[in-house]
Amino acid sequence: MTGRFLNNKLDARALYLAIIISFVSAIYAFLFILSRYYGYVEINTLDAFRRLTDNCHSAIHIAMQQESYVNFGKTETVALLHDTLNKVYLEKKHWGVYNILSARTEWKNYKVKRTVLYGTKIGGKSSVGLYLADHGHYLAVGGDTYLSGNCYLPELGARKAYIEGKSFRYRTIINGSAGRSRENLPALSATFIDRLKNNIILSDASADSIVTEKILNRNELENLFGNSTIWILSDDYLVLDKMKIKGNFIIQSQSKIIIHEDAELENVICIAPVILVRSGFEGKVQLIALDSVLVENNVILNYPSAIVGSGIGRSSVYIGIGENSRIEGCILAFAEIAENTDVQLRTESGSEVYGLVYCAGKTEHRGKLFGSMYCDKFFLQTRQGYYENHLLDAWIDPLGLEPSFAGGLIFDDTESKPVNRIIEWLE
């Protein structure tokens, strides 16, 4: 009897043990199946995001190379491979001298959006170094003046000269090819000029996006480019000092804007009749002035910045770049109506410009330009006198610019078919 009782007791323990083992095994099996399921879901999610991201990138590259692919201010729908997962929505808008292109797509609960800032390729072996309009005068070069790339000069060409006690130091005047220029500079795009007007008269701004300068009382402002542009408008002059402003902002004064060295500006646009940038400032900003822009010494405007003297409704335009300042982007000086206007651009010694320079007037170039320069005529003002079409200790070298560098979309150049390049991924 005792042995039979022990056997029954052992059987009961074995049953409990079997139940526990089965329960634990079931839990492990469930966790294994659950992990496999979530692994499958994660892989599908990552694959969906990858496909959506690739579709956004593809749509951006297609639209960027075909300007007519997307109209400004409208949302265009593109089906890359004619199925739901490959449908992309594209939007394009102007941002100063550059363009912004956004692509967004979604599938089920997944959404992806990518935004780029783009412009026109400047650098490379086939780039223009200097384009000097032909007004019947030759170009005189002296001292440490260096010209390279494709240079388009007046019919009388270029000659070595003895200027201010300095003779030309090189054997060859042009380190590249020489062609003949025309009487007038290549015309700026009418579309480009119109959009500057739209910015200045606020026709691009909706009523709910305009705010007063009181918002500048905050120490830090940021607005993504996926949102509506915030337009900060003031009837009085504005001083940007001890503040950080980043992203989708346009700051406009009806009088004057002064940017101090301790302001932090990134990708914003400033518009005013007069703009002054104090010595020591460093940032990434586009400056659009109706009358004048003065950049003091030791200022750095990082790529992609821009300085525009538009002269819309004005009789004079002036842009001055101080000593040892560096500008990366575009410098444009022109008047809406060329007759009876005074347009001047000055770059002081020690200054460096990387990108595109266009002046539909008189240019005094004493610094170094790595990129392309289009100017109507040169001048040189010294203590001893005033010289026309003279360059002294000035560099113009497009080969010193990175081949991937892109400038503003300012020309309607259908003959050369300019190549658009991505400047920056904004989001």
C-alpha cells in the first residue's frame, strides 16, 4: 500500500511539473512568435520609409532638372511608378535668389517629407571668369592681378599697365580662353526681377503670416520651411542684436536694418532700403536692399548667402564689401531702369568672394573672386587719381571654386542650358 501511495504522489508531482514546463514553453513560443511578428513589421516599416524617402529624392531630382515640371505656388502630384506607394506631392517656391523644392509622400500611416534649397551650377572648367561689357575701352591690368577661366573682353582686349608704381607681375594676362563681349551684359531674368518686386511689396505674403517687430523681443526664433513663412515687418529701422533667428523668416524694414556681430541668422532673408552689417558678424543670410548694402570689415556670410542691390524705384545703388570679409554666394547690383542711375560695387583689399558677382554699373574690385564676374565697367580710385577699366591686385578665378558650387537662378539662359544643383537639404 505504501509503494502504491508513493507512486501516486510522484505522478501528481510529474503532472504539476509538466504543466509548468508547458506553460513556460508556451510563453517562450508566444514571445518568439511576437518577436518575429514585430521584426517583420519593423522590416516592412523600414522598407516603406526607404521607398517613400527614395521616391521623394527621385521626384526632387526630376523636378529640379526640369523647371517646367512643377509650377511655382502650386502643389503638383506625380506618380513615379503609377501606384499608390509611389505618389509624390511637389511644391516649389522662390527664396531670395534661390529656389526651394519640397516633396512629400505618404502610404497608410507612414509620411515622409524632404525639402531642398537649390540653384544653378557656377564652378567648373567651362565657367565664365570675367564678362566685361564692350564700351570701346581696353582692360588695363597691373600688380598682382590674376584672370582665369573663360574671359569675355571688349574688342580692344586686355593690356599690361603700370599702375600706382606697380607693373603687371605675370607673363600671361589671361590664364584661360578669351572671347569678345557685347556692349550690354547678359540680361537678368525678368522672372527674377518680378519676384524681387513681389518680396518688396509683400505680394507673396498672406495676411496671417505678417507679424510686427515685437516678435524680435524673443531671444530665439525658429520656423521650419515646411511651415508658412513668417514675415516680420516694421515701419521703423530694425536692429538685430543678441538674438538667434533660424529658418523660414523674412525680416523687412521700410527704413533700415542693422545687423550686429552678436546676432545669429541662418537661412533668413532681410529686406530694407539700407542694410548695414557690423564688423565681426558671421551668418547665413540673404540681404536685399533697394538702395545700399554696406558690409564692414571682417564679416563672414556663409554659403549660401546673397547680397542684392535691386535699385527698384531708386536712382542709385551701392554695395560695399569691407576688408578681410568673406562672402559665399551671390552679389548682385543693378537698377530696374538702367537710364540715369548710378550703380556701384566695391570690394576692398583682403576681401574674398566665392560665387557669382553681377554689377550693371561701375565695379572697383580690389579683392579676390573665386567664381564668375559680370560687370559693365571697372574703375579704380586712388590718392593719385581715378582710372577707368583698370584692375590692380585683383583676382578673378572660377577654377578656385568647388565644382559643386551653385549660385542664384538669375538668368534666362536657354542657350547654355544651366545645370541646377542642390545647395542644402533643409529638412
